[in-house]
Amino acid sequence: MFAFLKNIASKAGAKPETQRQTVERALAEINAIVGTLEAKPKLVFDAEAGVLELELPAQMPDETLALPAPEDVAEPEADTAPEAETAEKP
């Protein structure tokens, strides 16, 4: 979580992190985060490009709480009500 502090400390004169330690730390952080998710993402590895990608759902569970409330769609039309009142009575 505070890995950036470790990086700052390593740049300030502490022993630098090896590539193996960097990969192991990053993988541990990703595993910890993915472990807390309800919907597990799909992991895609492109060997030619050397890229790992996570395919996340279109909407995460915490994002649904941030959406605005839906507007009322079934509102009565204002044009039809005055016509009924202006009709002549016999």
C-alpha cells in the first residue's frame, strides 16, 4: 500500500530493490487487491508484447453506488389534460 514510500527511500540512499523483488511485490499487491473483489477479473497475458491485462466488468460493485437515481419516465403528458377540461358540456 505504501510502496511509493519504499521507492522514495530507495532513491534517498537505501539499498535499491532488485527486479525480482519488484516483480514479487507488484504481484503480491495485485493478488491482494483481486482477492477482495466480488467479481474476479479475467487475466490476459500477451507473451509477444510482455503485457499483463485484467479484463474488468463494465461496472464494478462500488461504482453502482455512485450512479445518480433514475429519472421518472412515466410522467403524464400535460397537453392532454387541458383538452379534457375545455370540452363543452351538453
